[in-house]
Amino acid sequence: MATRVFALLIGIDSYKSGNIWNLHSCTEDVDRLRHWLVDDLKVPPDQIHSLLDSQATKQRIEDTFMEHLVNNPCIEEGDAIIIYFAGHGSSMPAPQGWFEDSSTGPVEVLCTYDFDTKSPQGRITGISDRSFNSMMAELSAFKGNNITVILDSCFSSPSDILERRNTRWTPTFKAVSDDLYRGLWNNARKLPYSDKQGFFNSKTTTHTLLAACGPGQQAAEDKSGGKFTSSLLHALHELPLHRTTYAQLIDHLVFNAPDVQQYSCVGQLKQRNLFNDVPFPIDTRFSSAALDPASGLMKVEIGTIHGVVEGTEFSLHLHNHRHSRNPMIATLVATDVRPTFSFGRPKSPSETLPKVCFARITRWNNRRPFRVYLKSTITSFFKSWRLRRTLPTKPGSAPTKGGLNVLRVKHPDLADISLKLRYRGVEVTQHYPLFTHKHDHVVKIPDKTGSEVIDEAACFNHHLLRKNNTNPLGGQVHMELYRLDPTTWTKSGPNLMKNGIATVEYERGAIYSITIRNTSKYDLWPYLMYMDPHTYGITTLYHPDLSVPEPPLKRNGRLDIGTGKPQSEALSFALEESNHHDSGYLKLFLSSVPVPMHTLEHSSNPDSHRDIFGFDHNPPKRTSTNMKAAVWDTDLASIAFTRHKAAAST
């Protein structure tokens, strides 16, 4: 899942001026921070812009600040923005009239690559605190104040000349005070400047500053990196970030490295959680769990409707937030599985169970393994050989990373899918018996490994084919598909679904609604998923609000999805220009009691479909009525899209 985090990272080791002592590890610090953003927070690389050494001129930094941050239409108000600078800092005497009260004092500056060198307007003075604070005010006005500034530099000289080599500070040699005026950010010229705290204004509300040291102190480095950046990255890997404030983070750094340097946290928002919690959303793969005092077993809010069977294994964790350290505290084995929840005991008797925690499935224990046939080619021989060694040929082996039992078979007639590894990506031939439409059975999935595709396909197949063998609602609940008039959002034609199959002539921008009819004796809670066999994505189209006591699908009633009412957007589908045919599945889960169904969702491309209804990630409160034995069932429908020949030829 893409993270709504954007970053501008600046690192300068080699300076243009021969008078400035070069540094050792600022560009490496940028690389390390970038890897953390991409690998740990899952920030897309195109949301991070790095400027290193000669790229980090004053003009280039200011231009990138505007293009990548202020004027970036992809950044919405409230998104997390990180600005990182590793390099020299310096200070200069303030020119006359710089401060509102006409007093004098030092001006702190960030030393850009071309700091203290000539330009047509005079000497370049880098980015002064006055300019920087004005830039933050401008960015905050457009994008909100979820802005984190990280400075691994300092603005004071070390007392010991021998420490100069390892300190991220340089004196200013040739630039004079008047050069500060010439280098001001445009908006910084408009208002009188009264802030004498430089970068360390404790009253600022535009951003939160994390700094390597406070005023009058030094920021040190060695060849392994800036001491502040190294300590920071270590803490970011160790702490539960979703419940750590900026102030707590710095307190943690100071406590663990009291004699290194005095790290600093500044701003009115320093009691806010890191990045305002934006990178740490709820992870829907986790289910709530609590210790049942009567049995002494752990009760997990996931059951047979989700695919759990006796012997399914869970890992237990203290929270359910993404991208925040969350080690496993115990392993649980399901021993008593009910329709909508399960009881389990620890795999090892020595494991201590907390009263409340979260569970994630690590082994589904699917009775029928997902069967894979590998096609070997000359160009992919070594890739196929390595993958072949990881796939068991006998039942009972360890599950794949996705937690499902997989079996390699020797003939495609015995397989669920056949795989051919390509130079970049995987070619999959699907053998599902449910593919009844005339379309290409071969799917090409780029930029993924064979093991990744097998995991996703196995999970997809597990949920696609799952049903209640007792079939308590058989023939009593069914789906209908209607095309809508785009102006009035009223049905503009007949039901397109016939016996669970809909064939739709594709038209770009067409919108649809789904009607679920219930002729059973039960009031039901419906959960509708769209399952894309070409990406193996499973996307929630409808999930009822579990805090509402009344079930939305009444007995002998109907539920319309895509009506134009609030929180009920119409459905739309996209067919790539190169395709004349496409297909997908509508999988409907039904329960007589409310139950969270978020664990089923999976998407390689989270933007391909959108949730139609918002929902709470907490389990429903169980009352005496919904503690009764739940009735659950499923319904499956398929949609085939065909492009009109005339449209395809134009």
C-alpha cells in the first residue's frame, strides 16, 4: 500500500568553495534515510527527491522545494512531508535592519553546495533561517503543517580545533552581511523579522524540527555517518512509531546516547505522534484477539467464513498498525473454529498470552494444496530451477510466505496454474474451472518474482473457491447488475446478470450498480468483494458499518450498491486499450451476525478500485442476539467485458 509521505532529502559532502572543509558521510546519510523510507515505510520512490553534492545548489534546492512540494498536485493537505538536510551549517552577523527591533545578532544559515561562492548578485549565503522559516510558512499554507524538518548540521564552531574535521559546521569566509538580503526567499522580504531563535523557534506551528543539536552546540560525524542520523535511524527501527511523539523520540535518543551530543526537538507540535500517524494506518490483515477467562483460550475475531479451519496458525502482536515495529509475541493454533470467530491455544506451553492483542494468520492449513506446474525454458532455466527447489512435491511441507500450502505437480492437467518465468515478470496460465468466458487464459504479471505470484494466486484461489458446504442460503440470495444513466443515476436497462454470469459491452466511463436480493428467512450482513484474476487483487466494494445494530439486507428485502446516495458511489471498470476482453468476479459473503471481513482484502494495485463504504476496523460488540450460532454462506458471479469491434478499431 502506497504511503502518503513525500520527502526532500539533501546531503552535501563536497563543497564548491575550496575554503570549505569537505565532509565524509552526508550523502550516505541521505541514502540510508531514503532506504528507510522506501523499505520500511513503503514510500514510492517517485515521492522522494534527493539532491546530493553539486545538485544541491541554493537555486536548485529552492526550485525543487517549489516543484516537488509546494506546487506538487499529488500532495494533499495533511500528507506527511519530510525535509532532511545533512551538511555544513554556519552563521553570519545580521545586516542593519534585519530584525524588527533594529538590534543585531547572528543569522544561522544552511550551507548549500555553492555557499560562499560568487554569483552575479554577490556571494551566495545558502538558506538563512529567515528564508527557511518563510519557506515553511508557505508550504504549510498550501499543504498543512504535517511537516517534519530534520537537520544534521550545526551553527556554532567547536571549541577544540581538532574537532573541526568531524563537525558539520564551517566559518563563512568571504560573504558579507548584505549578501543575506540579496539571497532572501521572496516571501521573506515582505514582513519584518522578529525571530532571533533562528531555526530553533519553539513557538513555530508550521513544522516540527528534529535537530542534531541545540543552539551553541555541535553536530558530529564520522565515516559511518552523522551521529544524529545514525541514532535516529536506529530508533526508527526499534520503536513502535505509531504511538511515539516527536518529543518522546528525542528523549529516547538522549537517554540512549547521553554523552554524544544534545539532540533537539522544537515546535508547538512536538507532542504530536510522528508524521501525524499518516504512514501507520490500520493493517487489515490483523484481527482482534482477547483472552477468554472462561476457557483460558485466546478468542480471535475470525472464523470459517474467513477460511479458518482447525490447525490454522496465528502470530500474536501487540498492535495492528502498518510500518511500526510489531514483533510476534506468541504463536496460536486454532482448536475450536466457529463461523465468525475461533478459539486457540499457544503452540508452546511456555508462551504467555496477553489479555488483549491482535492476530495475523501465518498458516491457513488449507486441506487441498494450491497446485503449481512450472514451465521450463532455456532463457529461464536457472530461475525455474531455483523456484523449483522451493516448492514441495509432497503434502505436509511448510507453507509459503503467504501461509498457504502449495504443491508442485508434474503435469499442467493437475495444476491450478502453470508458471513460465520471463526476463522481467511472470506468465501465468490459469486453469480455474470457473473461467467460462471467452478470453485469454494467459496473464502476464510484470516486475514480480515467481514466488510472489504463487503466493498471491494461492490466496486468491483460496478465497475465490471457498463456500459453506451446507449451503444454508442456497438459491435465496442473488446479485443483479444494472447500468446507470450517468446524469440521473437511475437504471437505464435490464438486469445484465443471468445465472451468475454477466457479459458487458465495454464503454469507457460507464457506471453500474449492484442489487442484492434476499428471499431467505434471515436478516443478513453482506460483504461484497471484487476479485481481479489478472492482478489477483481482492478489493472491498461493500462492507457494512458494524456499529449500526440493524443488518442492512433484510429478509425478503434488497440492498442497492451504487445508488448515488452519500457513501454509495457507482461502480466503474477499466479495460486496457490493448485488451478486447477482460473479466472479474463478484464474491458475496453473507452472515446472520456482523463480522469484520477486512482480512480478505488484497491488492497489488490499491488504486484500481475504491472502497464504496467506509467501515470501522474494530470488531462488533457481541450481544446475546448475535452470540447465537451464525449462519453464513457465499455467492459468486462473474463479469466479462468485451470491447465493441468498431471501438477497438478506432
